[in-house]
Amino acid sequence: MSSGHAHRTPGPPRIEEVSDGVFAYIQPDGSWWINNMGFVAGRKHTISIDSSSTVARTTAYRDAIAKTTSAPVTTLVNTHHHGDHTNGNFLFEGATIVAHEQARRLIVEDGKEGIQRLQRAGVFVGPDGGPDWGDIEPAPPFLTYTTGVDLYVDDLKLEVRHLGHPAHTTNDSIVWLPERRVLFTGDLLFNGGTPFLLMGSVTGAIEVVDALKRFPADVIVPGHGDICTPETIDEVLEYLRFVRELSVQGHSAGIPPLELAREADLGKFADLTDSERIVGNLHRAYLELDGAQRGAPIDAIKAIGDMVAFNDGNPLTCLA
């Protein structure tokens, strides 16, 4: 079953000012390795929320910031450790990089060798053979927290919070601007794309995504996809609960994750991009049903191999 967007050409990134001095940087089409970012510009300094997956994409983002404000980026917040949100960290020279303590640990452990290993593996391939990642230098956060930290741009407060459980990863953080009712969720929310839980937790994601409702947001900037409203929280929760229920049924019947995914009726979720993620999500759910702790290490090679098999044996389409 192909992911179905191998021949699509993503549109250009765009900046949307979601509140005075608060900007979302949206990268279509939000599929594998094409993430959103954002920045908050003040009189003397700017805070960036995430970098991007390739040198070219992060350079374009950095240039867009410079065209929008003359205030330099002095702080870079990573919402989690995944490379589509951190590979470009090193291009923000002089900025204090802030993230959850587990994000730092995982970026350090992976190192440049891990980035190069991913490139050589050829798991993610575009129509023209790419993506062109560029020469990436790992730049882990060097200011970390356990539960959260408050940052300020002028008098505007940004609350950076880890919500207590593994979800998309073990180290997901949100950035909440209470005075503006703007919420940056990182990859806790995918708008129009299939959520991905392989490195986190299915049950944890249900709890954490539900907890997003306690932030009275008017505007939400998801990790991937268009800017949205709190309605998207319920849409993502519906998918997560679907995965949970499907996994319970399949696990009790002894059906392997790949076979279960092939047999499953995804219904309206089949229209989400990167539908092969259902296989990885089921691998994570099965591990938890076997008694593993949330966020426990998983055989990612096996799971990704099954995702490729679900995708008709083709590499996973990456248009970054």
C-alpha cells in the first residue's frame, strides 16, 4: 500500500503572523521530514521554535527570519529530538539551544554517525533520488529542563513545557504563549498527516494530546501541516484511540503488526499522508501490551522494515 504522494511537489514555505510579532513558518506538504517552525520577534532578540531537516531548508528559514526582523535569534527551542526539528540547529550560531534533557541525550548519542547512517540507509527517498540533506553537524541543546522553562521576548512570556509522559517521543515539549493564546505543539499534532508514535507511546500520546485541551488556544501551530484550531486535537485523539483499539484486538488474536495493518480498514485515516506509519504505531502498541514501559527502546529497524513492506516494498517517500 503506497503512501501515495511520490509525485507531488510541495509548495514553497510561507510565513504566517499568527499574533503581533509571533510567526509560524509553514512548510508544505508536511509529510516525512517536512516540518513547521516558528519564531517570536522582539525589539532586541528573537526566539526560534525548532530548525529543519536539511541545510537548505534551515538556511531558507533563517533567511526568512532575517527578512522579517532585524532582531537576532538568540534562543532556539527544540520541541523534541527528531532530526527534522534539530538537524539545522548548528546553523543558528551563537543561539542558546533549549530542550528537554532527554532530547539532548538522544541527539548526543546519535551524533553525526547516526545522521550519516540514516542517509546511507536509503529508507527515505524522493522522486529524484534525494533528499539532499547537506553536511549536517549535530548541535545538541546545552540548556535543558525536566518539566519546563519560561522564556521571554521583551515582556512576552513563552512557557515551554514537557507534559509528563512519552507521546510522539520521550521528550516532546509544547510552547505556550498565554497572553496571545497561541500554542506550538511540535509533533504532538499532525494536521493532515498520520501521527507517528514509534519512539514514544500510544497510551502516553492519548493522555498528552488530551492534555493539550487545558491550554485555551485560539491558534495552534502543529509540527506538520497547516495552522489549525483545537478541533485538530480531537481529530488526532480519534486516530490514536483507533490505533489503541486495533492493537488490542490484533495482539489478543496473535496477528503480527504488519499483517494487522494490511487487514485493517483505515477508513477516513487512509486519507492522511504517510499512512504506512500505522505499522510503526502498532509495533509500539504491541510492545506496551507486552508489558514494556512507555518510551522503552524498540526494534526500529524491524518496524521500519515492516513500514517499507506495507508501502509495497518501496522506500518511504520523502520530498524534503
